[in-house]
Amino acid sequence: MSKFGSYLKTKSFRNTILLAIGSVIVMALVAFYSLGWYTRHGEGVPVPKLTGLPIDKAQEVLRQQGFGISIDSVYVLDQIAGTVVEQDPDAGTSVKENRIIYLKIVKNQAPPVALPNIIDVPLISAEATLSNYGLKIGDTTHRPDIARDHVLEIRYAGQAIQPGTKIPKGSKVDLVLGDGAGASEVEIPDLMNQDLDAARFALKGSGLSLGAITYQGAITDSTALTVVSQMPMRTDSVTKAPIGTKVNVTVIQGKKQ
């Protein structure tokens, strides 16, 4: 044991220990710098700005700089189809060569959306609701109604449509609004000797509505009825009634001859 203790105090032992420690340090430094060189630590290529570019141009830029490309599509209102709207990583980010750059472009076809129910809703609220659904207001027209600037009807491509109808996102819908002239007067149509269906149509067109129907005599066919009296009635002294007035009629069996 004394010989081993004496050996520990020798110069030869100290040199061996120092050589071992130096070897470990050298190996650690070599491994550290080799790893840095292998991974090109701290080196990279900045990602170019691609948003706003047509996809063809964006692909050309990425290929020239040695990047890979992954493309997805999304519909964006009022954006040109085929334009890059998102990129990952962001422009200016330093990445390795051959890194995959993820792009989102605007697709051509708009997805369908269900028309929200905006009937009887004020115009300002209807506009906000339509905007939330990705829809726009086209033309607006007015017709007599007591509710001023409230939506009475929705039209698309020239046809009246109902809430829930699916139309392309981004579409414009035309609105028929009330003009607030509910107290104004309109001409009373003469319904005497008219078929009931024709009388109903005439009232609707004039801004009035059909009120109570009184059946006179035996009725066997409800599709063949003729108006024989109305209230209010058009006379020399009374020719107009407030818009929305209900007109009561009496009908008998039989078609107009």
C-alpha cells in the first residue's frame, strides 16, 4: 500500500492524470465544434416575403432558393384567386436550406353559405349580419310599408329567396325595404264581380289586404267564388284608404261570367 501511495506522488502519475484530462477536453472540443459544423449552427437562409404574390411566382422564388413547398387553399372574400395569403415560417425567418415552406392561397370556388334570416330586421342590422356570413348587399328598393328601412324581401339573381337558402359566399343580395309610408293612402280597387282569387291579387298589388270573407248562400266549391260586395267600397266620394287596410268581402258560389 505504501508503494502505491508513493506512486501517486510521482511525476509519472501526475503526467498520466494530466494527459487523461487533456484528452477528455480535446475530445469534448472536437465533438462540440464538429456538431456545430455538421448542423451549420447559427447559419440559415432568410425566408422571402411571399404573401400577395401569385402562386406561380412564389413557387419560382422558393425553388430558386432551395426551399420545399407545401400548398393549401382557402376562400377569402375580395381576394384574387391564386394569391398567397399566408406563409409559414414568416418572411425574414432564418431557416435551413431545403426547409418546407407552407403556403395558403385563395381558391377559385366560393363555399356555399346559408342565407341568414333578416326579414323584418332594420337595414343597418341586416348589413352587419350579412357581412358576418360573408355576404354583401346589392341593390335596395322600397315598397309601401309602415316599417321604414326594414327588410321585407330578399332577392338573389332576380329571384326572391328564403332564409336558409344556400348561395355562394361573397354573393350580393338585393333587399326590398319598407318606405315607412304606412299612413299614406292608396286607391281602393273595385272588386265587384271578381273571382275571389283575382280580388285577393288586386288587393295585394294595391297595398291593401283581404279581411273577413262572408259566404252568402250554399257553397259547394271553394275554388269558384265571386265577390258581390266589399267594405270599404270604392265610390264617387271615397276612392282611397290607408295602406294596409283590410277589405272585407261577401262572396257567392259561381265564377265570373
